[in-house]
Amino acid sequence: MPVLALGFGEAGIPVHPSLTRELAAAAGRGGYGPVAGSAALRAAAAGYWTRRGLPTDPGLVLCGPGSKPLLYALMTAIGGEIAIPTPSWVSYAAQASLTGAGAVPVATAPGEGGVPSPALLADAVVRARATGRRIRAVVVTLPDNPTGTLAPEATVRRLCAVARQHDLVIISDEIYRDLMHDPGRPVPSPAAYAPERTVVTTGLSKSLAAGGWRLGVARMPDGPFGSALRDAVLGIASEIWSAAPAPVQHAAAYAFGEPDELVEHIDLSRRLHAAVTAAVADRFAEAGARVRRPEAAFYAYPDFDPLRAHLREAHGITTGAELTTLLLERYGMGVLPASAFGEPGDALRMRVATSLLYGENDEQRRAALMDPDPAALPWIASGLDRITEILDDLKAASGHTLTTALAG
């Protein structure tokens, strides 16, 4: 059956021709190269961070085949349990489990997705250490997946203070940094407030839609601790991936150099993500869900708790997984329940990824990228209307109106 695919977090736009040109130009490079990455790529990534207010020496930069293996190598090298925000991207907890130490979930404040509550983090560390367990690091996501929000500077500063007090390493996943819907809004990286203990990661997969190319970079802390951590990660990397693909590194060096054509491409993609994500969030809000306005990337995180009584009476639904299963099996709409991101099973929130609405082929996706009002394009508008139809039927399914159900 046809599925309205709103579950997979792919950027949904074509790879820019300049990147494919650079990749092709380096296709003959078959040597392994340095484990840390080519000198050109590390210099380009250092420049990328320096332009964002984080002065970076190329010697602090590591490259890997995607930011995911870099994150896993970091967790392995740091050791101990890892504090992660709740909700958070699915791989953090899975990777922490694979290290053998495990993850400690810490709730985020409303509207501050991606950053654990500093007070709750401090409490979790104290409680864990009182029982002999050791939390050694905390992961933050700025801006956030799954909520599409950005935590404020004050919260990030407080988290940095907690990390310093309890000697935690901060791993700051900033892969969505360039996709803030308001390009003038700064991203408060903890590397600016706790540089001696913060590792920053990013990659090509989101802002430049090159997820299949698998290229990530990490910025290590300066100083003795950063040098030791860098050596440990390089040791792990040399035994697992040896080196990221040389042709992709060449193209990535061009990308992190931020030529005008790619800056414009990212600006257009940011506009597209903002327009369609806002339109999708509006459809869920009109249906009665509680939705915070997305601030970055291509995610909305609607909460169906205001419809809980109706969903229980009309459909026998009491968990998020039951709700998303119904949406898939009855209506052909694929979304992910909040429980996939570490939230309790009875939470009726879900992550809605909007980027696969942009088109069924590159011609449609390019048209969406260039259109000043992409949500009005026929193929995107039809997807939005299908969301409304599904949610309207979900509300009306029992013969009770939503007003009656909520009043009861």
C-alpha cells in the first residue's frame, strides 16, 4: 500500500552538482590516507568552526565515515555511562549500550530539546556515583532531533557548569546547526563555554543532503585532555574504519570551505525545511495536537495528549506505539512514537519527519528547493491535505465529535 513517509530523517533534497563534480575528480584516489583525515579536509573543517566563533586548529579535527561511528568511538574511548537527553535521537542510547556501560536518560525542559535539564543531570550524576556507578559524559544535540527545537544559551551555560563541577565530557552533536529556520539565531555551542571538555561533531548528511556519502568530522578539545582523547579515538578508528573514503574526503573539504554556491544551496534548503515543517506542524495543531513551532531541521513533535480520552474511547489507544501503529496500518502514514526516542510508552508524542514530502524525484525536489512557497506546490500540498484527512478521520472514527470526546 502507498505510505505517507514521515518517519525517516533524510534531508530530502538533491546533492549539489558541485559536490558530485568534486567527488568524481577524486575518484582515482585509492590510498588509505591518514586515519584522522586528509590535511585539506581537517583544515577546511577547522575553518568552518572558526567562522562560527570556535577557533580551531586542524590538529584538533578528526574525520570518520559518518558522525555516527565518531560518536561511538568517542563513547568507547571516554568509557563509563553516558547521560543522554530524553527524548533524544535513537542511536545515542543504542551506542551507549554497545559500549557495555549504558545510557542514563535525563529529561529535557519543555521547549529545550536536546539538552538534559542541568539540575536533573547533576542529580543523576550524584545518585549514580553514590551507588558506585560512573557517568563520565553527557550528550547534547544543538539543534535537536527529534523535537526540532534549540535550547537557549542560559541552559547550555548551566549544563556546562554542571559538567565542569562533576568532570563530565560534553559531546555536542551539531549536525543540524546550519539548518536553523531563523539563520540569524545563534547556536549556543558548549564548546564556547566549556572548551576544555567539549567535543563537537557534524557531517554532510543534513545540511548538504549527502547522507549516503558517510562523512563526519569531530572537533576535539584543546589541551592535554583533548590530545589524549584524540589519540584514543584514533586508536579505535584505525582498527575499525582505517580511513574515510578518500574521494568523499576531497568533496567534503570543498564543502567545508563553504563556497558561495553551497552557501546559497543551504540557504534554499533551510527555507524549504522551514516552510514545509511549519505547514505540517500547523496541520497537527489544527487537528487538536499540542505542537511547539519547529525551529530547525525538518522535524515536528506533536503531542496527542489533548486527544487522549478520545483515542482511548474511539480506538482503545493508550500508548504512543499503538497510535503510530494505527496511523500506519489503517491510514498508511509512517511516523515514529516518542518511545523510540526514550520517552515513556504512554506518551502520545511522535516525531514527524517532513523532508520526504518534497517530491518523488529530483526534478520535483529541485522545484521545491527553488520555489518561494514550496508548501503550495501540488505534490507537497497533496501530502499536507492527506495529513489533514487522516487526522480528521482519526478524530471522527467513533461517531463522537472531538468536542464531545474532550468534554467527556
